[in-house]
Amino acid sequence: MNINLALAPLVSLIAGILILVMPRLLNFIVAIYLIVIGLIGLLGTGNFFR
């Protein structure tokens, strides 16, 4: 059985939960989210789950 896990939606979900729990960290969480999504886009997700 293969389980394909997309990394970008998982990061989005975690960022959204953190923003709901700690709204003061909104700028910090958004900045980290953008950096992570940018790295995923540049490096691709194929290398993470092999």
C-alpha cells in the first residue's frame, strides 16, 4: 500500500492551526510558511519520501 503525503497542504494546515492558537505570531508564521513553500517549490517533494 502506498501512502502519498503532500507536504505543502500539511505545512498549510500546521500554519493555520498555529495562527488560530497564537494570533500574535501571525507575521512569524507567515514568513516561515512562505520560506518552506518556496523551498518545496525549488527542491521538489520527490526527494523527501524516497
